[in-house]
Amino acid sequence: MEGLEALAKTAKDRGVRLYLTDDFVYAFKGSSNGSFSERDDVIKGANHFPVTDRFNETFLLNARKRNLQFRSAYLDALKTLPVAGIQFDSFGFVDYFDYNEAYPLSRAGTAAEWMEMMDQSRAAFGGAAVTGGNGYVLPHTDRIFGLGTEDSGYFFTDETVPFYQMVVHGYIPYSGTAANLFHDPQMQWLKAVEYGYMPFYQLTYQHSDELKDTFFADLFSSRYSSWSADIVGKVKAMNENLRGVWSQPMTGHRKLKEGVFQTTYEDGTRVVVNYGTDVFVANGYSVPAQNYAVLPKEGAR
């Protein structure tokens, strides 16, 4: 706890909003996320058996019981820390019925418990963050992580449209996949620019080899020293080029040609992203291949 207190104080002194992440949805046998009862704490199906995976190792937790534990254990233990709030992992991704005998819940009931927990974080620390963007979290969160960038992939769709981002941008900051885990860094970075995502990395001080055979083995490239130069360069460029639109609502998004898209913001600023391999030229401006340009309102000089 002493190290966490020092970290929280340093972050606050430097104006950094520090959220503490925990998962109140999933429980795993043999993990370090706390003991739980397979009989009483996990959700039950309509047959009143615990809902689990085929290995009987992964479970979903009853939201009411987690809410009660959050009040009595987490808030009391953490309320003295100068942090920005709790980041609730998975709340914005999943929702479920629960036939638990003691605390049965509909999907609406499960979501209501989670929303109450986010509100408690706001009351205690001033903020709350969430992973996933299901609609019920929007009035209760100050930051969204893990927001998708692609459509469902159903055969009757032909273009991905950032409708969700157009609704939320300028009101709640959001990020997608950690940039250090991108499979195509340049293309996915351009997608983040096009859709108004804030930079996001998942980093460790030690080499990611230390996480082998753990629940964090997906952090295959996370060592801070390997990414620091890239982070500084990209975040500095985004701050310089896009600072003016971070807090603005999106008012338009359209395809200019194959591989070239334009996002328009409230004050008329346009961000044109070129995924193609050739320079895009139109109306007196150009966008380099696999790059982006920030343009003033049409007609302005």
C-alpha cells in the first residue's frame, strides 16, 4: 500500500489522473483477484448450476454481491488515496441474467448494480472509468477504454461508420486497443486519429517475458523502455495537431475516395486520413500516403 500511496501522490502532483483498475465481473480459479465461493458468489443459469467455461475455471460474479463488497471493502481501503477513481474492467462489455438464489438479477438489474458502483467511485474520488462502451455506462463514466474501431462484420454491411464516436466525442474521452499491442501500428494509429481516440498504452517496467503463463500473457510487448520514444513522439504530434478538437463534438464523417476519410468537428476543423499508398490531393491541399492532415473550416484561410 505504501508504494501505491507514493504513486498516487506523484501522479496528482504532476497533474496526472490515476485510475485503479479492477475486474468485478470475472473470477478465475487460482488467480490473485480474491477468493470466491463457487456456490454463493457466482452467477447461476436457469438450471441453477454455476455458469462457467468447459474447464470449470472461469466464472462470472453476482453483481449485487460485488456491489456490497465494493462498498464495505474497496472504498474504505482506498478512500484516502489521491486517485481519480476506479476503472471498472468489463462493465461496458458484458451484461447477463443471474438466477443466483440469494440475489437474482435481470440484465437490467446487473447493469444497475454496476452503474451504482461507478457512481460510488465518482462520489468517493471524483471520477470513474470503464472498459467497454455499452450504452448504460455513458451517464456514469468519465473515461472509456477498449472501445472498438470496427463494425460487426455482418455480410449486409459495406462500410464502417463511427456513429458511436460521433455521439460521444467531446463529452467522454475514449481509447481503443493499446497502441503497443497493434498488429499494424501505422494503420491502426490512423484509425485512432480518424475516430477521435486518445492515445493509450499498456506498459510494464520489466520485460513482458515476466508475464509468461500468467493472466497477463497477452501483453506480449509492454516494456516501457522499448516504447518510450515512440510514445513521446506520437503523443507530442497528436497534441500539436489535434489539441483543438479533443473537446469538440464530431459533426460529420464521410468517405472522400477509397482509403481516404474526412472527420469534421463542431468548429469546422477537418481531419483527413489517407490510408492509401499515394498522396491524396484535393481543393488545394494534400495528404501524404498513410498519414493525416488537419485542415481549417472549408472556405476559411
